[in-house]
Amino acid sequence: MAVLGQKRYILATLAILLSFLFLLQISRGPNSQHTTISELYQSVQELRFSDSDSGDAKRPQSGHTENHDIYLDSDLPSHIQLPPKETRANATLVFLCRNDDLSGVVSTIQQVEDRFNRKFGYPWVLLNDEPFTDYFKGRVSVLTDAPMTFGLVPREHWVQPDWIDESKAESARRMMRMQGVVYGDSVSYRNMCRFNSGFFFKHELLQPFRYYWRVEPGIKLYCDLDYDPFVFMEKNKKTYGFTITFDEIPKTVPTLWDSVKEFIQEHPEYIDKNNAMDYLSEDHGMTWNLCHFWSNFEIADMDFWRGEAYQAFFDFLEAKGGFYYERWGDAPVHSIAAALFQPKDRIHFFSDIGYRHDPFQHCPRGYAEWQRGKCACDRHDTFDYAGQSCLWRFEDLFYMERRNETGA
């Protein structure tokens, strides 16, 4: 009824304006009518599209907008009540996406907001290798009351470096295409893996933040999250959090472990004595079992990536060219670093966060956990102990430790 009354008020106002303009035209002459009516129509359209309740944002006619739009907590509507800043961690939600991902982006943001962020109000940072359009920004910004920032990835952080031998890289892509490797012939995918491995945390819009939650278009978040995972990470000194872990495709990383062993030999000072090598290898590091954490979901500490050990590690791998001569992914690169350069107890399995990124999903298995989260997934349909899953290897790290402590 309130909306109907508002519409009647607007129509009455327009009728008065039109009557006034009609009388005005008589005094101004016939040549002035078109200009005045056009100006009125434009004003009404601007009023319509500036109304937050009027539907989709206006699609831009041409061009792009500024690289960044930043909305601070102080800009939020007065009725929005967020947790006090002192109770929140220094954290953000990070989204690497493109304009043509819009449908999946809208779905993801809506789910993350509904299941978690509407209660906590953490800011969003959306990054793109091309400028976001006004239409894209208008569509996604209405989905949250939290601050939202849009940024452009620097060209030097995204494109294939000039020093890469393109003929060698093209030959590798052609071979992977023939072998049917997923994204095997994609340069763009390699750009993304390299960016996520070594550059996203250097972006200017992420410099104020320490923790991040990475999300991707089209994911599903199945359960309510009534506690703050960022505060959990901070209070428990966790550095890396995951939900799904499994084997990497061997054809994408034929020389990655050789490069890792070479780095370890050159820099033994970076290897933590309480590391998680046994998650990565059954023979104390001689070979890699291909286990890694699936990085399309990760809640992690950017100070770890910004640290000396990881920076040296990434620079070493970068110089090998394996992101382009093979198809090294950010998931194994992050996983190997998280497993070797810190104590293993800083890695956390978020068993209570129901999550899906096609074709795999994790659903809380315990009934109490599943019920508490109001989870929409089938708790018996989870990748946790499927054939390719490495979760049991991760859990064994702590099972054996507990047995040794208790003498059982």
C-alpha cells in the first residue's frame, strides 16, 4: 500500500508539472516544446533510476567507469547495524570476476550475504582484468549493505610475461589440448593462476586488509554461518582454511615438485620443523602425492603470502616459467607453501561450512553440525572421503600426533 500511495503521489506531481509546462509552451512558442518535454523526460528517468526500489540499474550506453568505487562504513544507511569494528577482524571478501560472469556473481554474493555476511558486514573487493561496467556495478552493489570496492588488475600482474618463450608455451598448450586437459589450451586460465599465486594480495585495494575469503562465480554456500571465521582464524592463530582437498591433475604439474625440492635444498631455513610434509608426500618429500587444497574456497591470512618465505618461493617458481610452460595452478602452489613454511596446526578444515564448486561439494557430515547450520545439502553427499579426496591424509597428521601424545 505504501508503494501504491507513492506511485499516486508521483503521478499527481507529474500531472501538475505537465499542466504547468503546457501553459508555459503557449507563452514560449511552438519551437520550444520539444526541448522542454525532452528535458522533463530525462529528469523523470534520472529520478527513476536513482530510486533504490526501482529495479535494475540503468545499463550504460557506452564507455567504462572509474577503476575503483569505494564505500566506507560511514556511508551505510543509518538503519544498518553491523558488529562494532573492534569485534571484527581486519578482513575482506575477495572476488576475481568479469562482466560476463554477472549471473554467477549475483548468485554467489546473494548466498554469501544470506548465509554469513548480512550479520557481519565485511567489505567486498571485486577485481577484474578489464574495467567493470556501470551496469555490472549497479546490479551487484544492491545485493549488500556492506562496503563494496571495484578494482582493475594491473596489466603486469595479469598478462603472460614477455620473457616467456611463446613457441614453447604454445607447444605445451597444444599438447594439453590433445590430451584433453581441462583449461589445457587456455592462456587466460594460466594468467589467473599466476595472478592468484603471486599478485592478488599485492593489489592496492587489498593492502589495508590482512584476512580474506575468496569466492568465485556460481558457487553454493549451503549452511548458515553464525560465527565469524575471520575472528576464529585470528584468535586461534590459523593461517589457511579450506573445505575440499584432492589430487592435482598430473599432466599439469610434471616438474612442479622437482622445482619445490630444488627450492627446499637452496632455502632450508624456510621449512618449519612442524610442517605438514606428510600431507604432501608418503616418502618424506622424495615424491609428491599430488594432494592440495582446492583454492576456489580459501579463508587465509595475506600476511603469510606477503612474508619472506612465500615471496621467495613464488619468485623461484615464477622464474621456472611453469605457469605457462606447464599449467601450474594457484591451488598446489598455495597448498605446498602452507604445508611447508609454517606449523601444520595453522591449517584449518572448515568442516561446518557447506560448500559446492562444480563438480565437487563438501557438506557437514555430523547431524548436529548439519542441523545447526540449517544446511541445504545432503550430509551423505560429500566429497570428504571420495576416491580422490586427500582429507584423510590431512586428518592423519593430527591423528598420529594425538596417538603419540596419549601413547595409544
